[in-house]
Amino acid sequence: MKSNRKPWRVRFMVQTLSWLILVPGAAAHDSVPLEYEVKAAFLFNFGKFVSWPTTGFVGTNAPMVIGVLGGNPFQDDLKNMIAGKSINGHPLAFRLLSAPKAGRNCHILFISRAAQKDATAILASLHGANVLTVTENLPHFASSGFAINLVMAADTIRFEINNPAAEQAGLTISSKLRSLALPAEP
């Protein structure tokens, strides 16, 4: 008989991700993480709930690259958070990018507010690549072509998912992560 108990790691990750989503005033108090510390945690955790095709990695132990395009609002938070960590046997690596086409070499690409003005060029440069694109506070996100958008909702950092955009990039976002997302605004 199959057990209905979820593996402890899945339960822990869902609970951790839920906590990050539900932390009120994440940017407002010193006792809770600052905005980009929380966003860094989201990027790290997104990697745990997304599946890439086997062709998305050069080898079984190849690094999972998290890139940031358009300046680095994280300062050292993201780099420090992922240092020494791995996801599914892939060590995590941080890259600060200066050109959109460099994003093709990433698995997760955070497009900062400063780079969003180049959205069309970014999407064109990533066409056919297995890259999870993550934006922040992007207006008209649902029709943007990007996969995930981090937004502030009632003083809490939340996220929207554009699943067709993720599927077009050859990615599968887990139903657990999709169930925690806000509905994408048109």
C-alpha cells in the first residue's frame, strides 16, 4: 500500500517556501530578511521546484547557474546564500551578466528592474534555451513571455507564474510551486 506521507524534504521545502511567501513586511523590519535577501531565497528555492530537460546540463554534475542581468540588487546576498550548495547533484554557481545573450548559459536568470526595458531583446536572445526567467514587479507579466514574476502583495513578497512561458523554455514547474503562486495579472 502506498503511503500518503510526503517525503520530509518536500514537506520542509514547501513549508520553507510558504514561510518566505507569507512573511509580512519582509522589507520593513530589521528582524526579518530584507527584500533582496527574500528574493535570493526565492531564486534558490525555485531551482528545487523546477525540472530541466537532461539536455539542459552539460553533465550530471554540471553546475546549476543562477544569473543576474541588469545590475546586482542582491549585492552579496544571493552569492553567499548559494555558496557551497547544490540542487539535485548540481552545485550552484552565481553569474553577474552584462549582456542578454549571456543568459543562455544560465538555468535561472533574474532580470532586474534596470534590465526590463530590454525585455524583447532578452526574450529573443533566450529563444530555445532552457532558462527559467524571473522578473520583479513587471507590469503586464502574464503576456510578457517571462516565467516567474516576484511582486509585493500586502507588504509581502509573492510570485506569479506564467506556466506557458516555462513550458516553452522546456521547463516543468512543480504543481506544488504553482499552487503557491498568485494569479498572473494580465
